[in-house]
Amino acid sequence: MNVARNYASGLFSAFLLCAVAALPSASSAAAEPVTVRHALGETTIKATPAKVFVFDLSALDALDRLGAPVAGVPGGPKPERLKTYDGGATAKIGTLFEPDLEAVVAGGPDLILIGGRSAPKYQELAKLAPTLDMTTDPKDMFGSSVRNLDTLGRIFGKEKEVAAAVDEMRAAAAALKTKAGKAGNALIILTTGGKISAYGPGLRFGVIHETFGFAPAAKNLAEGPHGQPISYEFILETDPDWLFVVDRDAAIGREGGAASALLDNEIVRRTKAWREKHIVYLDPADWYLASGGPNSLLRAIAQISKAVDGGG
């Protein structure tokens, strides 16, 4: 009887060992290649990256939201919440415009993320490691931000985190759009070095019109990353219900006149936006440095929603 029982137990143990061996392990599942599309084509990631170098702050914002690893970042200004990556544990790999190729080679990343300012360096970096261009589309900022999140979710196995973030973003944007429909039109301007430029739908900050729902106060503005140069008189003639302001000098830490001081003059004071206290100084780092990141978008929506609700 004992012999038979021991024999049966041995067979069962052997069966379990075979069954476990046949199952894919977590490491082997993570090693399955993933092919993703990005702004400059398709790239295959052979395994879940453990060492990621990031040259785009919107992508850094997305990785931060998803809890994905970050091993290297560029130096220079960042939104306050992303300055934790400037610590000694994270490699310094150049600037937003100029990667330090020697530092990249020495660091041996599994994946490099670029976008916007660093996109022209794609060919050089792609020779060193799989490289994705996460540049967002100015004509579809919100949609391309969601697509970038989805791409990163597939790479890092963070699909649930992506779904939660996208649901939050869409709900917040829809709520703001309902308010914006009743709030009137808007003009978006950027100030830098004492000069002013304006942006409309399909341009750099056009998400305010296309996704957040504010009607454009000015028609046929010049296209391009630097907007259309304008004067105080243009703002008065356009006379927007809302004036949204991005202070570039504040974003990059440049000394000079603040946007609020620049706009405090007798011409702008005659506008409806000034009289109604509808001038909103947008968070400069979120809008100028990391505008396509999920947390940047959520913070932007929250700030504008508060302003529309009368909270300043």
C-alpha cells in the first residue's frame, strides 16, 4: 500500500514539475518583442526596458505617471514635480536639444525617448539603442498624448495604469469643454523678451480650442511653432473674452519682465478680458516644457477650470 502511495505521489510531483516548466515565466513573457509606431516610424522593443533615457519632458511626465523606470534625463529647467529626476541617482545625458552621446554610450540604455526639441537627433541616437520619437501633433495634442501613453503602456506592461490615466484625462477635458462652451472666446499668447506672439487652432497651444472647447477670438493666425507676432493693439482689436498667457521667460528661467508686468498697460486694460479679470497666466513649465504629458494636461485643465469657475 505504502509503495503504491509513494509511487502515485512521485508521479503527481513529476506532473507538477512538468506543468510548471511548460508555463511561460514572467521574465520570458516580458521578453516578448513589442513593435510600436511613433512619429518617425516603427521600432521593435525586444524586451521590457530596464534602463530608459529620456530627452523629452512630456515623455518623462508620462513615465512618471505610469511608474516606469527612468535612468537618464537631460539637464535644464523642468516642471517642479519632475525635478526629482535631477538627483544623483539619475544619469545626466545632455540637454533637450543636444544629447551627450558619450554619456549615452557609457550608460547603455535599453530604450531612448525623444520628442520635439530632441527629435532632430533621432538618427544619431537610434544607432545606440531603440529610439522612439514621442513628438506630439500640435493639431491633435490631446489625441497624440493618449497615443503616446498607450505606446508606453504596451512597452512596460502598464495597460491598466494607462486606462486609468486616459479615463481621468477625458473626463476632465469633457467637463471643461462644457464650461468653455458658455464662457466665450479666447486668445492664446506667448510672451518672451518683451515680445508677444499669438496662437490659434491647430497650433502649439491649440488644445485650448480643439479639446477644451474655447472658441478662437482671432481667425487665420500664422502657423508655425513660434506663432504670429502681435502688438498690444492686436489684443485690443481682437478683444477676447479670455486671454491665456504662456510666459516663456519664466518657463526657461530667463531674467526679464514678467508677462503680468508686460500686459499691465493702458491698451490691454481696455480689453474685455482685463475688465472681467479673465486673464489666465498658465503654468509656464507645464505649457512650454512638458505640455503633452498626462499630468501637465490634467494640471492645465484644473487651472483653467478653476479660472472659469471664478476661482482665479
